[in-house]
Amino acid sequence: MKKSIFYTLLFLSIISLSSFAMHKFYVSIYQVNFNQKKQMLEITSRIFIDDLNDVLKTKYNQKTHIGEPNEMPEDVVLMKKYIADNFSIKINGQQKSINYLSKEIEGNIIICYYNVKEISKIKTLEIQNTTLFELNSDQQNIIQTTIYGKKQSLLLTPDNVKAMLKP
């Protein structure tokens, strides 16, 4: 409970400070919810746009314009590839495909929506997230989950890139 409050306050602090041109925080937030009725995971990611464009340039040696007026379809394709290569989920020991649905911009943050379909029951959930770790050694990826009504929070860092939950 205390961790959940801490991460919520951290997120609100980041959002309130996000109006500055440069940010000091190197954090992204992922919300992973199990919708038992629809038998799917619903995933939302929040990433600073400048960090995402920087990592795409570093990784693929190509300047992108995600979240900018001159964004190209190729930029979004590259972003989807990067996320797919750096964010993965195993359910009950089985690697699952993460389906990209859409994105929206809120200030200087890109919010992306994903799902993982055809999940009848979750005994274990393993999340690996190395997003932005090659860009900054201070990067932290916060994972907030809600599975069967139980909320849990995880903090992934370059020294701890994956976690296992047993709801």
C-alpha cells in the first residue's frame, strides 16, 4: 500500500514538473491490468517524448519526430519495434505477443495502449522491461499491475530488468 502511494505521488510529481523544457527524472510508467471478463491484459505506457526520440536515434541511428507535428509513419513503426524489443511479458511461463493499439500525446509524454489477448487465467506474470536503459543509467521503469483486483508495483532498473508476480 505504501509503495502504491509512493509511486502515485512520484507520477504526479513527474507530471507536474513535465512542463519544463528539460526534465531531471528518467522514469517511465507502465500500467498492466488483467480484464478477466475480456480475458486480456490491458497495458498503458507513459514515456517522455524526448527520451523516446533520443533512444530511437541512438539505437537505430535515425532521427525521429514522435509526438511532433512532423512525425512520420516510419517514426511510429520504429517506436513500435523498439518497444517490442524492450518490453516483454510471459504469462504462466509462456511468452505472449503484445499488440500495439494506439497512442496519444499529453504534454511532453507519449501514452501508448497495448493488449495481450486470450488469457483465461494468470498463475504467474513475468515482465521484462529494458526500455530507455541504454540511454541513461538512472532510468527507472515503474510497473503497476492490477490482477484479480490485487494491485502491485514493481520498480525495474538497469540492474533489475525483470520481475515475477504470483497474483
